[in-house]
Amino acid sequence: MNLNVQVLSWPAIYISKYTLTCFPPLPVGKSVEVSPSTLHETDAKRSPCCMWRLMMFHIPRASFCSRGLDCQGLCLWPPPSSHRTRPLLPPLTGGEPMGMGTHVILSGLCLAAHHGMENDDSAVQYAIGRSDTVAPGVGIDLEFDADVQTMSPEASEYETCYVTSHKGPCRVATYSRDGQLIATGSADASIKILDTERMLAKSAMPIEVMMNETAQQNMENHPVIRTLYDHVDEVTCLAFHPTEQILASGSRDYTLKLFDYSKPSAKRAFKYIQEAEMLRSISFHPSGDFLLVGTQHPTLRLYDVNTFQCFVSCNPLDQHTDTISGVSYNPTANSYVTCSKDGSIKLWDGVSNRCVTTFDKAHDGTEVCSAIFTKNSKYILSSGKDSVVKLWEISTGRMLVKYTGAGLSGRQMHRTQGVFNHTEDYVLLPDERTISLCCWDSRTAERKNLLSLGHNNIVRCIVHSPTNPGFMTCSDDFRARFWYRRTTTD
């Protein structure tokens, strides 16, 4: 029995569990006949549709493989720049758990095609080197970091450079991927987008120059570049699209909204999803084509950003048993992590949408407030309402480092996040009672000097720049403070 495989837009490629076969590039629309001798015996009996799904499912890391061709990775020749349409996606049905994985992998494999590469060699390098652009640097690695000399500044060396105010408690913030923009969200349902360079320039501007600015100059140089109004209740989560000028927001009004902030006049969302529960956390797939959504409901959602089709795990036992408090993709998108009010942390496969590991009672049974990956995806940093931050090794499931000393007067009452600085040399966590910032050496857990945050109420959110020594704190005093490394003066 021979199988006929048609080339839709890329060279025909077939991968089974045990073999990898690449057919020579053919003109689009042509087909090639495949004999059973070319394929694995059992796979040859399958239908072409099943073969296509097997191909995509058994290369979960292909689209982000930085080592080139290996047992689970491959190099692809994207179509020429005139072919800007993506390869045809196989139809999905709700009963097929692999459908979501097929779409996720295809979105990664199509990144090079989407950018319209003309030269085959450079296109292949782009396709296989995507992980380098997604996650620059290696960050913390306890296997090799025994003698690392820390060069980045401690938290106590930062100073306030800019303060912006909302009309209600400021509850959430997020950085853009390049660290140039920060978005803040408030209980007054508003969102502000701020430019970090303008904030730094404003803080360095002499008072007399600032006083003599015209209204036009002040508008052109103002750090707040956009103010968005489209929610009707508190904004609870924000995320910048990794490649486009799009901001996603979730709210207590049960909606997920997408804003195009490239247009100065745009105040309203251009697309939205009506959810069944209040949203708590969101995270973009590194390709930007998918969005993880955690809500008040224990079931995790994955949305296709283009069609808003929703995917969930095919096994109900994979899900949390209480509200999801945090979701986060790793830089290579082959896995993601969630945490919950049920006290557990779950690690998920980024292709099959299945839970692969559960850390039960990760913070002694208290609510886990946040869980994020390190840049090299070897570890997970989590924080809980026990006022403790922990570093977990993914390969063994062991807790390697415990950062203690915050919240000595008792467990915290509200959620906040433990975060790395931009080099992952330090771990930061706001102390709820003292309104100060605790700082630890990420490798040794040595406690560093505290930084008084200057807020008049509880700090509900902290986000650190992925590229620079700066961070933003959000407080119930209605303010968001931008902090940057203090300049040394004589």
C-alpha cells in the first residue's frame, strides 16, 4: 500500500516515533508517493491525516530547538517571501486531545514563514535559533554557578524615578518583552502604558527645564503614552504580545480583552472574550498565537488568539481543585507552569496540554501566589502566602533553595509575587507588613539589605525588567512606582 503526500506550502516531512524522513523540496501543489518501506511498518497502515498528527505530536520541541537536527528536532525550509499565508492547519475536533498540540507546534514552525524569509540558509538559522531570541542569556544555573561573581545591583541600590497614579488601588503590572514598556492596571478599571526611557528622562530633567516646558512638549515627553478604558471592573492581569503592539488584559468583569496600542487614539479593545469566571492570570505563548488563561475556576484554558478557540486538557484529573492564581510559559514554549489557591504547582506539557508533574503543598498547604520559570527553564521560582520564596529543580522535583525572612510578623494576607532581577542574581519579594522589599542572593539565599518602597499601603504587585536594572511596584495607595538603579554621586 502506497500513500500519497501532497506538498501544501513546505517540503513534505514525515516523522514517526522511530524514523525521520525528509522528502526533497517540491513545487507547491505537487505530490510524492511514499512506499511502506520508507515508513515504519505500523505507521504505514495509518491514514495520511493520522500521519500528519503523529508527525507534529512527536516533535514537541522542534520549533524551538537551538541545537539543529537531533532526535526530536528538525530544520525546515520556509516558503519564499511571496508565500505569506501559513501552511494549512488540519481540522480540529473537541474530542482529539492532540489537536491543540498540533496547532501550537505549527504556530512555532511557521514563525519563519510568517516573517517571509527569502534565503533558505538564513531562514533555517532563524527557525532553529528562535529560542535564542525568546530567552537571551542562561540566568541562574546551580550546576555551574559555584564561583559566580555577582555584578548586578542589589535592591537597596535602586531609587524611585517616576510615580504614576490611578483613581483606585493599583493591582497589576507587566513589562514588554524588550523592557521598553510597562503596563499598569487598577481597580478603577483603567490601564496605563508607560515608556521606561521617558520615565528615566523625566527623572533626570532639571526642575527649571521642567517648569519651562510648553503643553505640547509636556505631552510629547510624557511617560504615560496610552491610557485604556474598556473594562467595567478591576483589571487583574496584563500581558504584552511578544511580537506585536498588542496588550492583553483580564478583569473581574469576566472579560479578556486585546488592545492595539500602536494607535494613539485607540482607547477600546479591538477583540474580547467573554469568560465564565473572573480572570486571575494570563500568559502569551512565545509565538504570540496562543494565550494561557487562569480564572477563578480550577480549569485551565488555552485560547487561540486568532480564532479564540478554547482548549483544555482531555483529562479532568489534570486540573487544579481551586482558583488558579498564576500561569506562565517557559521561554521555549515546550512547557508551562500553573499555581493555585489549592496550594499546588503544576507543570504542563506545552504540546499535549497535559499535566506532567504536580508539586502538592508546595508552600506547606498555603496558597501559591506565583510560579515562573528561570531563563534556562531548569528551575521554577514560586512564592506563597507563607511569605516564603522557593526555587524548584524541574528534572528532580526537589526544592533546592528556600528564601526566608520576609513576613516575620506573620503570614501575608494578600497575594504578591516573588521575582528575579534581570540577571537572576537576586530574588525579590515585597514584605506586606513593613512595606519594604526583601532581597536575597538567588544562589546562596543570603539575605541582603531591605529597600523601603515608600508606598502608603500594601504593595500588591512587583515586576522586574527582563533587560535592565529597573522594576515597578503597585500598591493599594493608588500609585505605581518605577524604580531604577541609583546613580553614584560624589
